[in-house]
Amino acid sequence: MKKYRIVLSEREIPQAWYNIQPDLPAPLPPPIHPGTGKPIGPQDLAPIFPMELIKQEVSQERWIEIPDEVLRIYKLWRPTPLHRAYSLEKELKTPARIYYKNESVSPAGSHKPNTAVAQAYYNKKEGVRRLVTETGAGQWGSALAFATCLFEMECTVYMVKVSYQQKPYRKSLMRTWKAVVHPSPSNLTNAGRKILEIDPDCPGSLGLAISEAVEDAATHDDAKYALGSVLNHVLLHQTVVGLELKKQLELAGEKPDIIIGCVGGGSNFAGLVFPFVADKLKGQTIELIGAEPASCPTLTRGPYRYDFGDVAKMTPLLKMYTLGHSFIPPAIHAGGLRYHGDAPLLCLLVNKGVIGARAYFQNEVFEAAVTFARTEGILPAPETAHAIKCAIDEARKCRSSGEEKCIVIGFSGHGFFDLGAYEAYLDDKLEDFAYPQHMIEEALKEVPVIEG
Ligand SMILES: Cc1ncc(COP(=O)(O)O)c(C=O)c1O
């Protein structure tokens, strides 16, 4: 009998997160203090993060136990189902077997609560009253608002202005969970005011919203900062996704040939594939592909070098593929993928050739999203649709070659708050935009030169 959904029981939620650091093929270049040029220590991060998360950031333990309180909240939606996309396969006339791991069933609608709940938990435990963050698409802000609400904490969200305007109902969701939401750039911080003076109509960027949120947290004693991607501890928390996926594929009797996820800061994709990286390093044949927008082509066109994580240069320098911290990407609809850098852990693995990357234009991405919605029924987030586009291309290759590959998509979120973008696509009003090389080079001129 055909099995459409492979589900696990509550008891099978992973009890520990997988930390890839001891299994890396080369040492991870450390974050650098911009003032001293030396690696930063835990004390440098203490003003904005709780100590337990700082410890996780540098931990070399392969497994980190998930606290009971976090597991209890995970049970509201985890384990998430793995679906077999029979209807999509039929539409594509492909001999490939396509699966998708569905993180859209979380309360906030994406993978982001996997780390939001953990971060809120550790902050609450260390007496923090308010968490401050940025959000692009609104998915991360919603996830943190949900988590802080459950832990009875306050939450302030700086939302990239273009998304704030494109998605007013994401803001309503965050406010329902008691968060206070500001469009970024705002006049509430020095970083925001500085940009508004130069460009009052600035659409904002994730890098800029990060500057505002870090400044807010660093200048208030009762508040700390929470980041929704990029950092090691965030990627760590997301590994519940890949760990469940591994079990589910075993239950389905499958060995994946290709796993595909979209990449914004890298936590979704890393959470999905890191549990498979160790197998790959031991010699298993498996292709791991990150899908990103052609208008923000970090992994496919950025150089691998140290750069700041934010526009105002408040964060440590991280070694990553980067388009330059001053890069303001065009206002495409996949707001969650508009970040100038990527997670250092992920970048190292791309640099070592363990992980690959592809870039796509938004019209072809929405075409894939609509094909998916018309076959599998679920409306993908524009971010997620990048992975779907890549999977459809791979499945079509199988049709030509006759190969019966097993392809897995990380279905990172639903698109119910992105209907404005779908409307624009269906009305033929979406524009494609490849970022011009000279503008990337221009932004890179401001990136400090650091060896290593
Ligand atoms: C639905 C969805 N998928 C993927 C991403 C990219 O996230 P990450 O930073 O984890 O790569 C986002 C970011 O907001 C998102 O909203």
C-alpha cells in the first residue's frame, strides 16, 4: 500500500541535538574581535547572549541534551511529518521518488520555533526579561514571539521595512503573541537613524535590522539579543529536523541521493543536512544542495572571507561567503533569504566541497511553488520554493536519464502570509533580478581584509 506520510510518535522526538563541530573536516575559523583582530572569548558575547548559549556556540560535544521543558513545547507540533510527493512525481513524469520534510506545521509556520523555544528557555533560565531580535520575512519574529509568549517574557522585533509593508499580517501574528514590532530602519536606534538620514526610503535589510536589535539589547540591562540563524547554536537546535528525517527515511526503506534546502542564513538547511554530513564524510554518496535567490547569491557568488554580520559593524567578524555587510538586496519576496552572509559552519562545508549551492530567479521559483501547490496542495513559503525549484530540476533530470533517485526537500514553511507575492506572480508582475557584479564588488570594498 502507498504510504503518503511517514510519521513518528511523540516518544521519537530526538532527545539531544547533534553538534557537527567535532566531526568537521577542518577546524572552524573562529569569530574575530574587530578591535583586537584576535578570536573573541565568551565574555565578549556575554552582554548580548546567555552563558548556556555561548557554551553551545563553542561546544565540542557531539550530542547536547534537549531540556525537558523544551521537549514539552516541541510536542505541540513535533515530530513533523515526512511526506511522499506522489502527485508531484506524477505531474513531472519522473522515476525519482520525492519526499518533503514538513516544518510548516509548527505554530509559527516554519522551522524557526525549533531554536526560538530553546533560546527563550535558556534566556528565561538566566533571568532575562526581554528578548530583542530582527526579522526578514517575519517567520523568525513570529517564532520568537510565540516562544517568549509561552515563557512569559517580553519580545521586541525589528522587522525589515519592505517585509513590514509586504506582510502586515505577520505583524498581527507577532502582536497576538504579545511582541512589539518596529519597521527597520527605525528612528529608535543610532544605527537606524544614521541610515534614515542618508536614505529616508531605505527598504531595510536583515543586516541593518540586526544592527538595530543588537544595539537595543546591548543598551538595556534587562534585555538580550536572539538571532534566528547563522550562529552555531541556532544551527544546532535545528538538527532535530535532520535527526527525525533520518529515522523517517529508514522507516520508508530509503537512502537519500539528494537533500535540498533553501538558504537564508543557513539554519534551515544545516538543520536538515548536518546529521547526514558525517555519513557523507565517511564515504556515503549523497548530494546536499543549498538553494538561494539569484538576487542575493551569497554561496554561489560571494567570496569566502571574514566580514561583519551586520551593517553597523557591531557583531564580531565571521568567516563566511559574503556579499559585503553593506549589501542591501533588492526587495524580492523571499524576504527570509535576503542576508549578505551565511552560517560559518555551512560556509566551511561549502568551501570543502561537502555541500553544493544553486541560485534561482523569483519567477522560476514561484512557478515551482505553484506546481507544488497544485499537486501536493500545500502553499509553500517563497523561501521554501527555492528548494522545490531545485528538486523539480533534479527530478526532471531523472526523467531524462531514467535514474530512480530519492530526492528530499526541506519544506521549511508555508506561504499563507505571502499571498501578496503569489498575487503578483499570478498577475505576471514579478521581476527577476540578478545582482550586478560591480555592486557586489563595491560592497566588498568595505569588508576588512583579515588573513585566515
Ligand atoms: C520559510 C523559511 N524558510 C527558510 C528561511 C531561511 O532561513 P535560514 O536563515 O534558516 O536559512 C526562512 C527565513 O526566514 C523562512 O522564513
